[in-house]
Amino acid sequence: MGKLVSTVFVTLDGVHQAPGGPQEDPSGGFDQGGWSFPLGDEDFGRFVTEVFDHAGAFLLGRRTYDIFASYWPKVTDPANLIAAKLNALPKYVVSSTLGTPEWSGTTVIGGDLAKEVQALKESTDGELQVHGSGALVRSLIDLRLLDTLHLLTFPVVLGAGRRLFPDGTVPTRFRHTGGRVTGAGVSIQTYDLAGDPEYGSYELPEDA
């Protein structure tokens, strides 16, 4: 059975929109795309390569799928591990509107998300990876289907853009399983889903 693993880039104020370039996702009038690029040093590159090395299949939201499909099929260098994985491995896109996808190896899923993703996990050899796709990641967390979250926090504040965890997100607890900081200051932290939050108080008991 495969493991469902998400990798998300966020700013210090939680924005995950358009990390890769100005034209990646300008929806909502967002004009600060490409904020991760200046901080993508060799440490960052090594981590991303490590992640893709464990991929067995990909599960993507429609917006991220469209961004990937417009770029990665054009990268044909066999030495590019990311392109090789994305172009060769199965890709599943969650959408109710996508017709016949042109990117080879793509299957559209749009029914019972919990049932379909659980089936994909059971049939995948290796990691079933989600990249970007913030709304999908939240849904997978809400359904308690996500196993691991790689959260890469970049030392920049934008003050605008879609946030990974907006108000209304289902309360969730995570267990920290590893981390590192790149030379450029990107905090790479890995968490496993651990269920509902636990609560307590720092107040001293009345009879203390």
C-alpha cells in the first residue's frame, strides 16, 4: 500500500499561491508569483530531488495539474529526474470539468474522493504524491487520508494570496518527524498526520 505524501511551499504568512513564477497563477489579481525562486538553492534542489525519487504516482488538483501540464511535457532531458518522473508515472487529477487530458498517463477522478483516493493508495507502489494543490491537500487532511506533509516555509511575507490553511480549516494535529533548514533559510519540516488536536492549560490549579 502506498503512502499519501504532500509537498507544499508556503510563505511566513501562509501563502501558497504561485511560488514558481509570475504567470503561474495570477488568479484573484495576485501579482507576486515567483516568490520561491530566489531562495531555491542547492539544498532546496537536493530535497526536491529526494522527494521525487520516492514517487510512485501523482495526485493533483486541477489548477496545479494545468500548471504542470503546460510545462513538464516539454522537458525531455532524461537526466531531469523531476520531468522523468512526472512524464512517466501515473497522474490522477481531481476535477469535475476536465475532459480528455492531453498529458500522457493522466486519469481524471471526480466521484467519491475518499473512496477513490483510498483505492489509489492501496494500488500505488511507492508514494502517491501531491504537489501544490492546496485545496486538495486540505480536503485530504479533512478526510484523514493524508499520511505525511512536507511543509517548506520560505522567509518572505507577501500579505496577499491564497493561504494554505485559511479560517474554517478542520482542526488537525501533526507529529513532527524530521526537518532541516537550507542555506537560503528555507525551513523544510516533515509532519505525519496525528488526528485531532489535544488541548490543555498552562494555568496553575487552584490548590497549587
